[in-house]
Amino acid sequence: MSRRPNLYLSGKVGGLIAVASGYNGGPTCLTSLIHNARVLRLLIATGSMHVTPTRRIFDEEGRLTDEKQAGQINGLGVEVVRLARLLKSE
């Protein structure tokens, strides 16, 4: 892959969200996502997070109902856009 730089994610920005039902699954998954994203040279936005539902946080239609986590996810999206704009202006 080192001879084919177009396969990497250099110059790309992403935010990572891991969702798991157990307390250990989310952080473990997020760690793996971060590692793999770095290997692929993705610029990872701060605020990447894991969602560990300790109660039902999605409604029957799959919408997130937990306002705190929804705010964190929205904040992550704002950060991804901000970083992408900064990167594009370079």
C-alpha cells in the first residue's frame, strides 16, 4: 500500500463513534477504530466517543433519545466540519 498513496485517507477528516451494549465493548471498539484510522492516515477529530447504552437510548424508530449523547455526537460533527474546512484552506 505504501506505493499507492491514494488508498490511504491522507487529507481526510473523520470522527469515530463506537456503540456497544456492554461497558467494555465501546471503549475496546473505539481503541481499535482509532488504531486502524491512524494506520490509514485519517485525521481523527477530538471528541471521538463511544456510546454505551446503560438503558434504552434509542426509540423504536432508531432515533437517539439521550440528549447528552446527542449533544456529544453533534459536537463531534461540528468538529469534523471545522477540521475539514481548515484542511481544505491549506
